[in-house]
Amino acid sequence: MQRPIDPRARHITLASRALGVPKSFYVALPPSYNRAANRHRRYPVVYLFRGHEREWVHRWQDHSRRGRTVIDVYRDLLHDGKVGPMILVFPGISSDDNRVPGLLVNFRAPELAEGSPGVGAGCFEDYFLRELIPYVDARFRTIASGGGRAVEGFSLGGFQSIKIAAQRPDLFCSAGAFDGTFLYAGMRGRSVRTADRVLRNPIFAPAFGAPRDLDFVAANNPANLLWRADRAALAGVQWLIRSGPQAAEPWQSNYFRTQHVVGILRERKLENGIPSVFPRARHSWRWADRHAEETLPLHWQAFRTDGNERL
């Protein structure tokens, strides 16, 4: 019987000062990483977000995966010559029981997590930027620059990948999201839609406060960040954002939320590098993996060395 967690993923626990609690993540290295001939080679990194660190590497996260993970997707692409060697990192950006989403923000009201394990001070943005990325760059032979990093995400992981790339476009060269759970921005990024049912969900109280701190939400929502960030800096990132079809709304697609974000890119004359609708897709891990099958080669094409040369 297959183990549920892909054995090619290394489990690492980091004692986080930002959170004040231990936090775990997984790393998948390319097959050639430990060969003697490659001992001086450095590799680009793709950070893949969801909530719990296990989700991208769990063979049966839902049964649509049929025992495969995104590591299988990557290895197949590598075998076929569609990507080169890269490191995949799967951060845990939630409570350890996956009940409190971290959203890559520094929580407005961490006390509302009510002691959920793995939250601590709730400073998930600081944890990722100040601890996890530096740890990965120090522990593994990475290309430790924006040209060597990409982010990818599914559902709330899509919120996180686009949020962090729009917030820190200097740190990443490519950012993808499949069926991202984005919040709606208003007034060209100065506000958020207060009636949004997702924003009102109680699971977001630790991150955004209760009542919601709307200025804080606007400062951390991907749609608002894309409106307000420096356009020239955003243009240095390859954007790969899409959803399932409109017909799959509301439970099997985040079509309207994704089209809202893609529309902001269009308004700002920024290119979305893939079609914004994935025909026949559903909000499942099978389709998240199929999205990665198409975007990992595009991330690979965007990677640059420290000298800005393409890999």
C-alpha cells in the first residue's frame, strides 16, 4: 500500500522565532541534486502554497489524484525535457490542524486562533520572508535571488502566491494561481467589498480581526496589491492566473474572483501568461496538478541566473 505522503518529499521542521512555535515544511529535490558532478550547481525554487504543508504532497488529499502528487507531475515533465532541475518547497501556512488559514499575513488578531497549534504569534508573512526563504537558501544550493524563485498556489494558496509576489515582486520572477480564493477590491485598490461572503467567514477572524480591519485587509489582499503596487516592478513578474469555468460556480470554481484579478492585470496593462479559464476544470487536486503540469514549464522558462541569463 502506498504511503499517503510522497516519500520523495523531505519533511523539515523549523523553530520559528516569528511565530514562536515550530513550523514544518516539505522539500523535493531534483533526482540529480546529490550527484558528485552537480555539487557546485545551483537550482531555482518553486514555492507551492495551499494551507497545510502536506496537501501538495499527499497522494490522497482528495481521491481525484488517484495516488499521484505534484512531484509525479514534475518528474514526468523533467523526464520529457519540458523543465530542468528545480527544487520544490511546500510551506505550511496554517495552523497544524489546518483549521486556521495563515494567508501569508501577520495576523491582526492572533488571539482569536484560540490556541490552535502551529499559529503562535501568527506572523506568517515574517515567517516566510525572513525565516523560511533564507533557511532554504542557506540549506540547499539555490539561486538565491528573485530570478531563481517562483510561487504557485491552489485555492487559498493562490491568494498567498499572488499576494506575496505582488507585495514583493523583487523576490520572485513568476507567480501562478489556480482557482484562487481572492477577495474583491474596490476604488482602484483602496478598499475591499465588505459584503463578500468569504471575507465574513469566521475562519479569517485571526488573520483580519473581528470586526474585520478593512484597511488591513486591503493592505494584504492580492487584488488590492495588484492595483496599488508599482507597475514597473509588477511587470518584472510573469503572471499565470486562471480558474475553472463559470459553469462550475459557486462550489467547483472561483471563476468570478479570478476574473476580477485578471481584469486588474488587464487594466494595468500587465500580461496574464495563460488563458484565464481552464475549460472543464473543477476545484480539486487532480485539476490543481494539471494546472501545475502546464505552469511548471512556464516558471522554468522565466527563471534567470544571478547574471540575468535564462537557465
